[in-house]
Amino acid sequence: MAVSSRSGIIILFVTIVVCTFILFPILQVVVERDPQLSAYDNDKNDISQFRESLETGEDTSYNVSAILSNPAVLEEVGNPSETLLIIAGTESPYTILELEILVEFISNGGSILVFGDFDYSNTIANLFGIEYVKHKLWDKNYRGNVSLIETTANVDGVSYAVLLNEPVAIKPAPIPPSTWNLNEGFLNPYQTIFMRTSNMSWIDSDDDGAITRDDEKAPSSGGFTLGTRFDLRSEKESLGSAVFISDSSVPINDMLDRSENEEFLLALVESMIGTKGLILFDESRHTQDSFGASLFQSALGFYFLLSGDTVVLQVIRLNVLIAVIIFTMAMSLRQPEPKRWYHIFDIRKPRPFRSYGHNMDNGILALQGVLLERIRLKYQIYEFDEKPRKDRLELLPKLVKSYNIPLDDDFKMLLGAPTKIGPNDLRSIAKKLSAW
């Protein structure tokens, strides 16, 4: 039976209404997540306070938003020269297609600010002939413990005291044949190094946790690069800028109010786009809570890639989106949740209690590991770095005294007498640890 034009229009309209007002709200619940380095979460490892500082500045008027799906939405930005993309912690690499979009965004005058270290930030850094060195960085200028490195940053002639948390070094890197050399597309990209370590710094090249002869010492002429900026120009005009900082934790809630970190970051943003403009946080690079959320994120990215003004493209885009949404809903019910990123903890659902016999329950072992990792992050205990759970347990009594770590009776029982823990105790400890 043939469908009339009028009936087709009605069917299309109903489909749009269903997708807009029913399916999208449902899937928006699915896409909710709790990643670290999120501009919209309030955990100590998130960057919501930095976002709020940008939104409420007395001398600035920024419009702050986020990219949830894919950098392809940058193609929809109306005024790239007044737009800044902030990338903090890339938990998944950028694809070739996404890098093309970033390059086009910068060539149109857009700017990017990248906070990276032991993540996938090199997928962007390599475009500029630099790389984040994936080794521990040591410096004589530290506060409290060797993980917290003190340094000075210069922005527009003003110096700021900055405290970094386990940064890495930024060094020149060869450009792989599969990526772009921006020198081919831009004339004379001007590089400025605005933050360094001291002369007494080392890269732990052999990853042995100690300073040895095999480690790379900073050159006497200056320390290792911690922050660098590229201002790009064509023959006729200034283009965008790209800033790289070698520590993804500088803007987090737990670090923003230390030293002059907040003042430094606000001054840096103002130096890039002035006192007004659009600031976008790339939330698409953060870990999703479920397979369905991750797949939905990809669906939205593909949706924006099929953007266009023609009726054909609009119909294709709508039909592809509907098909992917249906597939997403079906697969999200069948697929197990993937393994989470190594320092994102989900202890709200402890494992079922089993009889111990002569072996401890796996749920208790998991809670031990989570508590030890929380202690490492909260008190910046470098002695725990790269060590398994058993080794951390052996070191703990000594470190509790030296770092003055308060542990209540439940935590002491979890670490020192796990066989005394019952089912109710397990659930209580998991709940308490989730909030600690």
C-alpha cells in the first residue's frame, strides 16, 4: 500500500516528537555518569569549582557549556575566535576524524586548553610536535611530599605560584606519519614556555620509584617544561592558540584553592579569549558508567557528523539516529558493564557475602584495595605508587604514623582483622567508604 505525501509528513512529525520528548529524556537518564575531572560534579577530583569561577567572575562574562557527545559539535560554533575548548583528562584517544575537526576549529580562530599527564592527551599534543612523557617527575621544590611540586607560571608578564600534583614533563616529539604537522598548515606557530620545573629535577625513566643514574636530569639551562603555549598565524591573520599543561589535577576541586592555582588559571583563560566568550568543557572524553551510555555518546557524535541543511541529509540523520537508539536500548540490556578506569571507584554495590572458610571473601579484598587507594590519593602517599594490595598493607602501619592518618574502628578492622567482618559490617563499611 502506497503512503501519501501527507501521511509521510505526519509519520515523520510523530517520529520527531517521539524522539524529542520521549526517547531523548529516557536516554538522558542513561547518559548520566560520575566520571572524574567532570565540570559538573562536586567530588574532590572533579573541576566544578573551576567552572563556577569562570561563570561568576566579576570582571568577565563567559558563557560556559559542555560537549557531551563528540567534538564534531565544534563545527556548529558560530564565532570560534571567541571560543575556548577545555580538555581535562582524556580517558579515550581522539580519532583521526576528531583531530581533523580540532584542527579546523583552531584554523578558524578557536583555542584549546589541555590538561594532561598519564592519559591520552598525546593524541592532541603530537599535532604540535610535543608529547607528555609518561614517567614520574621528581623535583627538589615540593610541598609536604614529593608528589606535590611547587613552581611558578608566567601569564602576560605576571608570575603566579602554582602547586602541581604528580605532573609529567612535556618534551619535543617526532610526529608520526599518520598525524599532521601543523607547520604544514600554519605559518610560524609561535611557542612560549610559561612554566618549568627547577634545575634540580629528574624524570624517573626506569620507573623504579627512586632517583638513579639511569634517570634523565633536567638541563642546567632550565628545568623540564610543565606548561607551553602555541599561538598560530597564517600569512594574513592571527589564528587560534593551544595551551598544554602537564598535570590534569591543577583545576580539580581539591587543588584549585592551593597556592595561586585559581588566579593562574583564570588569568590564563583571559589571556586566550579575553573577558567574554564561549567556554566549552569536553565531557565526551570521560568514562561512562555503562555500555549503553557509551554507545549513546557515539550515536550523538555520529548524529552531529551528519549535520546539513538539505532534506536528504536531515532524513538520513534522523533515521540513523533512530536505528542506533533502538540498537542501544537493546544492547544495553544484554551487555555487562565494562571495567571502570583504574582510579574510579564504585563501591555502592558491594559483592554478595560468602562464607569465608580459610579464605577471605573477594568483596572484602576489593574493599581493602579501594580503601588503600583512597588513602594514597587523599594523603598523596607516593610509597604506594605501583604497589599491589599486599605490599601496601605491609607498609600501612608505618605510613599511618608518619602521615598522621586517622582510621576509625571499621577501617582498622577491614585492614587488620578482615575475618571478623560479617555481612552487615561489610555493607556498613562499603557505605562509609563511599562517602569518605
